[in-house]
Amino acid sequence: MSKAATELAKTRDEFIAQWGVMGTQWGINRTMAQIHALLMTAVEPLSTDEVMAALDISRGNAHTNLKELVNWGLLRIVTKKGERREFFEAEKDVWEMFRRIMGERKRRELDPALNVLTRCKEETAGLKSAEAKAFHQQMTELEDFLSFAAKMGDRASSMPQNKVMQLAMKLLG
Amino acid sequence: MSKAATELAKTRDEFIAQWGVMGTQWGINRTMAQIHALLMTAVEPLSTDEVMAALDISRGNAHTNLKELVNWGLLRIVTKKGERREFFEAEKDVWEMFRRIMGERKRRELDPALNVLTRCKEETAGLKSAEAKAFHQQMTELEDFLSFAAKMGDRASSMPQNKVMQLAMKLLG
DNA sequence: CGGTATTTTCAGGAAATTCTGAAATAGATG
DNA sequence: CATCTATTTCAGAATTTCCTGAAAATACCG
């Protein structure tokens, strides 16, 4: 391998390793983040065995996390003709990646939180004590805020990128 | 305790428990989320011992997580005159809470990610192969996107709430 | 000071999460 | 349908994260 190619490989490995660390801080597991980093910077789709080899992980681990990334919409499965194996390819467009992550996090985190808040709000709607009123009010404010955030997220991710950029520029202006 | 007061206590406990579960999914630990929920819905500041009793947790656990929440800016320490103990009080304004969380997450998660991306970008800036160029380009796009997001976050959280609402309404329009 | 109340730290244990490796299943091919 | 290849599942091991309880440190008070 040439000097330059080694250099690139080293930096890429660093990126993969660090992205894994970031992942754990973001609340997703290290391997999943590393596979994502690996495929984001891959020139072409990789097979499960190639991922196993590149990251030195077991088949079960590679399989589970590849499928999880497919569920998140961050990878897609591609097939090569004459090949029976599945290959995995990352969504590389950053804006599209962001949309997918937003949507998935909303579904997994925001929506359940909203359910809890709505329920707690309703269960205390009729109570008359000052404590109960304060609690009910707090639930209402949290719910309003989160449902507002959810709507904004939906709206932003269903808009063409350039529209969002225009609006954002106004905000930054 | 009256029927209504029991009802309120039950709902509040449910809120605290569920908020704890949400916390784990959001990547923060269960106890920290529960303490936050407890204090968000407390009528007045609580001492460490009261938090321990309310959640049935050890002193070490209560202490560590209370201090961590203070670091996040989600709780403040208050003292009562004639009392030597510290009491903890939650920031209850939802918008302010959001600002604090945004700021802290940016500092802990976004900024380190940006450093990694910048380094990987710089280390491959001079390389000529098609692979290296693609890698460099991917790093650049990720960096641009995240630094843009960071700026937006900063901007939004340093604006008065009503300004943000106005802009948001336009976006939702 | 000496005594007491409170906060802080941290070693070791408990719990939760993640990973491995191998067995089971599914799918293709001749 | 026998065989080969690839995918999926999952019990138990490894690792990481979290919590307890007690000891150490700190702050206050007479």
C-alpha cells in the first residue's frame, strides 16, 4: 500500500473509532455507530463478512447492528447479480441522514413522552387543590412544548432542504 | 390523606417512574431523570434526605445525581435560614429547561464530534486519490452540517422566547 | 478545640447492556 | 431431496454502567 493510502486508512480508522465513542455518548451503542461510520466512508457496499473483518466483531453482533441501522433508515440492503449475499450501503446525504434520525428519535422518544404527559394531565384535570393545579399546569406546559417541538421537527424534515436553509438563514441573520 | 390527594400522588408517582424510563432511552440514567421529575413537580425545594426517601435510593446515588443535575443547570441549590442543609429546587420554566439541555448537549456531544471531523478533514486535505477525496468530502459535509446545527442552537437559545415563537410559527405556517 | 450535622468520595457489588459463538432456520441449486 | 450458503436467533459470557453503604472530609457551633 502506498504512503498516501496508509495515511487515509489511518484517518478513516480514527474516524470510525471516535464515531463509536460519540455514539455511546449519544445513547446508541458503540458497534452500531462504528458500522455506520464504516459504511458512510465506504466506496462501495459491504457484506456482513467484510464488516466483521473490518471491525473485528462477531457475526451476531454485525448482523444485529446492521439490521438495526436498516430499521433506522440509515443503511439499505443492496444485492449484486450473481451474488447471493446481501450488501449494505449507507445513506450518504447528510441532510437525509438527519431527517431519518429526527424521525426515528421522535417516534421512539418524543411520542412516548407525550403519551405519558397527556395521561398525567388528564388524570389530574378534575382535581381542585393548589398542588394538583400546579402539577396539572406543569404537565400541560411540558406537553405543549414537546408537541410543538415534534411538529417543528416533522415540518422541517418534510420540507425541501433549500427552504429550510432559507428560513434558517433568516434565524441566523 | 384525602381521596384527591391520593389520586394526585399516584399520578405523580407514575410521572416520575415513566420519566425515569424515558431518561434511559434519552441516554441519561434512570435516577437522574427521576430526581428531575420529582423536583419539577415538587411544591417546594427538597433536601437530599427527602429525595432519598421519596425515591428509595441511597445517599451516594441521590447526592451524585443531584449534583449532576445542578451541573446541567436544571436544579439550583437553595438554603433556608436556620437550616444548615442544602435544598434543591428545579428550574420549572420549560423554555429555560430546554435552553439548558440544548447548551449542555451541544457542549458534551456536538463540540467533540466537530473536533473529530475537523481533524479527519485536515489530515486528508492533501491526498489526491479518488477515495481520499470522497472521504474528505464526506467529512466536510458532516462538519458543515453539524456546525450549522450548533450555530442554530446557540442562536435560538440566546433569543427571547417570543422571537423564536414568531419564527417558528412562520415555519409551521 | 471537641462534638455534631452535612456533604463528598469511592470500593465493591448489583444490574443492565452488549457481544460471542454456535445452533437453528431459511433459501438456493443441481 | 441432499447439500451448500447465507441469515437469524439466542443462551451465556464479557463488559459497562449504576448503586449502595460506609468511611472520609468538610462545615458549623458552643
